[in-house]
Amino acid sequence: QVHLVESGGGLVQPGGSLRLSCTVSGRISSIGHMAWHRQAPGKERELVAVIVSTGNTHYAESVKDRFTISRDNAKNTVYLQMNSLKVEDTAVYYCYVYTFPPARDYWGQGTQVTVSS
């Protein structure tokens, strides 16, 4: 059984910062790419940032230069540092990991991020 445990969400004022963490535990072989997605009320889930096993990253245009994704392979953990937060960043943030072999997708339970004054 594989578990993803997220932490770090909460309420923050516009312009503030938060750091999300997601730790993978259980019987896993190799972790490929890791990512963060988010889903705002009434909207579809969208990709926020992804980091592959080599460390290369990709960001949604809306979060470039504000968010930073990183990973600690020794701890099977992925992070999302969110700076200069905006009201429109309010959403439930979900951790995602791809493991292999065999190829499997896993999602975290989601953590709420609310940006409000």
C-alpha cells in the first residue's frame, strides 16, 4: 500500500508565503516525476508544477517566478514553496507521484490553501 501525506496548507494574506510538503510511504520501487495540481471551486483540476527525477521542472504560466517545486529523493518528499500568493491561488492542492515498475499513479488527499485578507 502506498500513501501520500500532504501538509502545509492554511490561510494566508495576499503577498504571503506557504510551503507544502508531500511524503510518499509504503511499498514503492522507483519514483519518476512528482507534481502538484490544484482545484479551485467550480474549476477543473490543473497542473501547477512538475519535477522529474533528474530535477528538471515545469510550471504553469500563472505561478512562474512565484512558486518553486523541489524534491528530496532520500526522503521521498516533494515540496512546493509558494511566494507572493494571490487570491486566485486559493484552491485545494493535490500531490501527485508516478512510480515504476510497474507504472502507477498516486494522489494525495489534498490540502486547502486559502489566500484572503
